[in-house]
Amino acid sequence: MTEPYIIFNGVDSRDLGVVVETGPTEAVFRAPHHPYTESLVAALPDLADPGSRKEVRLQGTPPSPTAKIAGCAFASRCPRKL
């Protein structure tokens, strides 16, 4: 009997070890949905056009990695927080 295996052609974005976004690699890099993923993608250099990426600056202070947080750990830095 062979062992089952899964091949995933995608990427996860994690904030403090928690997955905040997952999806096909091309889709996540082209149009990230979570603001943390957006900031990570914006930090990547574009070798073809070095000045083309928009700058995303995260405001606020990240929570302690050992703190127990109710809800999204990114909330204190989220520009879309309601």
C-alpha cells in the first residue's frame, strides 16, 4: 500500500505563526488579500522595474509573540481595521 501525499502549488502568509492568507502562489503574489501579506509582497524587489512597487508601511506595534490574542493578531497594525 502506498502512502497518500498532497502536492500544493501555493503559498501561505503567516503572522506570528498563524496563517493569515493561503492560495495559489501566482494569485497571492499578484493580488494579496490580507494587509500583512500585502506588506510582505510590497517588500520584495522587482528586478525588472525596481521603482514600480508601492511602499506599504505598517503602523503600530506588533503584539508579543507570547501574548494570547483574541481575534486577528494583526489588528493593532491593520489599516483596514474597523
